[in-house]
Amino acid sequence: KKYMKSRPLDAGIKVVYKAEFDKVKRAAFDSLIERGYSYKDDDFGWDERNDKALFINSSKGLALGTTGMYARVVIEKTDKEQTVYVLVDTKASSRDSNAADEDAARGIHSGIEKRVTAK
């Protein structure tokens, strides 16, 4: 998880949501949980590199040993829209994991988008 936290804040797939920060933040947590990711209280907070960037570090499947995934969501807070970066990293070191990581990141974004655009 330290590795995920140390990655550049703008790493991953970027989507801009025209919604208030709290709604996007809640949607990000819900989307992660819905996809089986978990996090602890010290896995999220404001990043020391940018005081307007909230990060959420999460993981799933790590108890199984060699497989498992890390997901990091960074939300850059502004008044009118929130820029969200989703970075997924599979613990396995196969060449196919990059495409799967991007698919997983898009899946997290689609969960966020559904919640943010729901009336």
C-alpha cells in the first residue's frame, strides 16, 4: 500500500465529475466496496503533497497470498467539479494484468459515475 500511496497523484485513469466533493467522495467509497475492495481508517485522508487531494487506498483478495489487487482513488477537490484518478495494480506479475488493471479502474469509475449522475 505504501507503493500505491507513493505513486504520482495523477497516475491512473482520469475522469472529471461535475458534482460536489462530498457526493463524489461517497460514490468512490461505495464503488470500491461494491467491487469487493476494503480499506482501514488510516487508508484514506488528505495527501501531504496536495492539500486538495483526498486519497483512498484499498485492496482485495490479498489474504489469498500471491494474487490480489490494490486500488487507489485520488479526488482533487474544487468548487464545481472533482477530478478523480483511479489506479489499480494487481499483485500478480503477469503481462495480462495491465489490461485487467485498466478494466478494473474503469469499473470503479463507472460505479462512481452511476452514483454521481443518479437523480
